[in-house]
Amino acid sequence: MKVETLSRKRLRWLAALLALIVLAGASWLGHSHALARSFQELSLRGQNTLNLAESTIQGQLERFERLPELLADQRAIRSLLLAPRDPDLIMAANTYLRDVATLLGASDAYVMYRDGVTLAASNFDQPLSFVGGNFAFRPYFSDAMSGGRGRFYALGTTSNKRGYYFGAAIDVAGQRLGVMVIKIDVDDLERAWASEDLRIIVTDPEDIIFLSNRPDWLFHAFGALTPDRLARSQQTRRYANATLGEIDFQTRSDRAGFQLLSGHGRDAVASEYLVVQSWMPQADWTVQVLLPTRAARLQAAVFVALALLAAGSLALSGLILWQRRRQLALRLQMEKAAKDDLERRVIARTAELRDANAALQGEVAERRATEAQLRKTQTELVQAGKLAALGQMSAALSHEFNQPLGAARNYAENAQLLLAQDRRDEADEALARIVSMIDRLSRISHHLRNFARKPNQQLRNVVLADAVHEAQELLGWRLRKAGVMLDVDLGAPGLQVVAGPVRLQQVLVNLLSNAIDAVEGHDDRQLELRACADAGRVRVTLRDHGPGVPEALQPRIFDPFFSTKEVGKGLGLGLSISYNILRDFGGTLSVRNHPQGGAEFTLDLQAVAPQAEAAE
């Protein structure tokens, strides 16, 4: 028997180990699938941004692409190249170029002689004029002199400003006498890329960043700047006297084939980006969109956590069902044993009756008493099973139903008194509140069933005062028991927010419960609930006069299963659930320590537009 028991225990341990291995494998596969799906959505978003950025750059370049050739055919330009030292022709060309640059919105326009010396420029009257400067080292000059056209991005050696240069050869009487150059400013492109959560960069053929919506990466390269890369950049003086730097980031590909950029930023904070890029052959640029992957990884982790929670719930349900079936089998075994024992006793009594007729009546009475006791025992066992099941259900739901039932009882007692005093209208109101409490119990029951997954309740306009009033009714007994004073000021009457009524009440109940716990046992047991509307948002603050939340714990206070209460007084899910409910509403939940003491939680919700209120 001991050997058999030991063997069963080993089988159970092996089954549990196998289940853990299967669960770990399923979690890994689920996380990989969820992460790939999140990265795919992130990649689509990045591709849309990339297309928009590339179209913007392409449109800006195409706008000025043909202009140098048109200006090169102008009489003022051609005449100057035939007489490059004539002061009148130089002034006429300077004035013409200044007017053209202003009209076209170009940064600069200037004419270079065939030796590379600038004869006339739109900024001739500026302190940093190009006139007299020799830019023969620039590729846009040499390419235009040899092939008719030149294109180049660089940092101006005179102005020290970034720009893209378009060059076109100037041919007069069959001779190539110079180059017409237009420089456009690229700062407007960066301003159009303003974004808080992603980076847009453009790199040159040496993979050096020269355009970015984040200035801290300008003139930096990913990886080491080798001597060959530096030599090629210095040969054309693309970045003038600017200091080139390196960014400690590495590029890799994950299992799904997405390109990732990871490392430490200049602020020494670890970062990871998903890279979406495209090459522009016309300018020989690479446009890249870098999207932070932190939110995608968090979404995948939440998906796995919810899946594990669902699996745990199913396993727990299966364990409970197995235990109940085991208890039923044990009870049936006991009944069978009792029945077998009874049959043996009946046989024994029958044999004794054959031997002793005188004791027949006594044996019959004893048998009847035994049968009666058996029936009583069976009845008590059935009744005990019912009471155990009822107790288990009551223990599971008492926490959610106790408060509404207590409120319903109070309203029922008030209704009895009001009916006795013939105050029927007030009694009807109390009965209506009881019906409301019953509806509340139904909503709570529905909410408990769907608590493990994201609610799909449709948002609508909710009167903030009604939600606060419901929360006060549910927690009235706690406020009175703890001696806590709740001071409520909701500002303008009839203030409405976009939310779900039941879930908003749940958030208020969670926050008020935590606030009551915070001030319980302190001298100052006052809570302050305030609300105000501004710029289409409603800001609700709840302040207590307790010890506050340590600053080191504030970043983690909304994490699941994180609690500052004593062991056994909370699962650490209330604030996490409230935080996610506010996110479903399109709002936020934050915490800080009030300057005068105590913790202050802030709910930021979307206000209902005045037109929507009037339509209702």
C-alpha cells in the first residue's frame, strides 16, 4: 500500500512538472506571437510616417531641382560671366539673386566662376557674404562643371548652416564659364517631423545623421567612425568644422525579421527602437523612422499575463471540480460501507432469529432504530453538503454584495417607517432606491464575471455628481466607522464626463477605500474630493491627510500586485485596475504627495461638450 501511494505521488509530481513545462512553452509561444503582432502594428505605423517624411523631402527637392538651370540662362548671370570684374554687372547680379532667393524661399543663391570663386550672391550685403569665397572643393561644383548638374548636402563653411545645394553649369557661347548654385534650408523639414515618441532621421552615404527631429543625434553616426569614413567626409568638408560623434547603438534582427536598434542613449538610459527605412537614390540618402518598442513589449507581456491568469483560473476551477468529485466519491464510499455493514448485521440478526424466536421483537426494534439512524445520517450529510456549497458561494461574493445589501436594508427599514407615517412619495423613493441597489448587484455580478478581461462596455455621458454620490453610499458605513470626514466640492453643477458609470464608480470606491485606510488611526481624518473643468477636460483630485506615498514607490504604485498595505489586506490590484479603467476612458490617473502633507490622486477625464449636453 505504501509503495502504491508513493508511486501515485511521483506520478502527480511528474504530471505537475509536465504541466509547468507545457505552460512555459505556451507562454513563450504566446509572447512571441503577441510581440510579433505588436511589432507588425508598430511597423505599419512607422511605414506610414516614413512615406510621409519621404514625400515631404522629395517634394522639397523637386521644387528647386530645375531652378538653377533656369537661372543660369538669365541675361544678368550670363553677362556677369563674360565680364566677371565689371562692378555694375556684379551689383546687378547680386540684386537679381537676392530678389530671386526671397521670391523662391531659398536660403541662398550665388554664381561661381569656373575657378570656384563666387562672383555674386544673394547675401552680398550680409556680414557672412559668399562673394569672393572659393567653394571648388564642393562636389556640387565639380559635378556641375563636369556633368552639367550637381547635388550635395553640407554644413555651410561660411554660414555654418545646414542646407542642400543644387548646382547647374552656365554655358555661354559654347564655353562652360561657371556654376549657378541654389541652397535651400532643411530646418523646415525637421519642424514638420515633430513627435514625442518616435525619431525620424536622414543619413548621408557615410551613415552620419544630418537631419533629425531630435537635435541630440545630429552629426552623429551609429557605430564607430572609421578613418576612411572621416576622410571621405573631410575631403568634401560636408560638415565644415562641426564635431562628429558616435552613438552607442547596435542594429540587430529579431526572430520575426524586424530590424531593431538597441543600446544606450546619450543620457545613459537603455533604449530600443524598431527601424523602418528607405533609400532615396536621387539624393543618396537613407530615411529612417525609429519607433520605441517599450509599449509593444509591455502590450505583449500584458497579453501573456492575462493568458496566464485565465489559465490559472481554469486550473483552479478544475481543481475545485476535482475536489468536489472526490468528496462525492468519498461520501458514496461511506454510504456503501454503511449499507454493507447494515446488510451484514441484518443477516446476523436473521440467523439469531432462527435460533432464538424469543428475542425476535428486540432484534426487529434494534434494526428499525438502526435504519432510522442511517436515514438521519444520510439526510444530515446531504444538508451539510448544501450548507458547504452555500458557504463557499457566500464567501466568494460577500465582499462585493455586502455594501449594496446593507444599503438596501437601510432603505427598506426607512420605507417601512415612511409607510407607517403615510409618507408614500418618500416611501416610493426609498423603494426605488432599493430597486436601484438590486440593479447595482446585477451589474456587480456581471462585472465580476468579466473582470479578468478588458471590459467592452460602451462609453457614454456620465454625471460626475451621480457617480460620487453612489460611491459615498457604498462607503458610508466605512466613513462613519472610521470617523472619516469626506469634503466634496465638484465645482459647476451638472458636470459630465465621458466614461462607463459602473467602472467610474468602481474607480472612486477603490480610491476612497485606499484613502480611508491611509487616514485611519491618524488625528487628521479628513478627505477632500475636488473637481474642475478646463479646456475640454475634467480634473478630479482626492487628497488625504495621511503619511503620503514615498517618492521611491510612486513609479510602481500602479503596477499589478504591488501593495503598500500589510500582508493579507489587499492583493495590490485596485490601483492597477483603476489605472487601466481610466486609460479605457481616454484619461489618466496619477499620484503625488501634497505640499501640505498626505497623498493626492488625480483623475483626468474627457469632459462632455456643451453641444452634447444640450442634445441629451
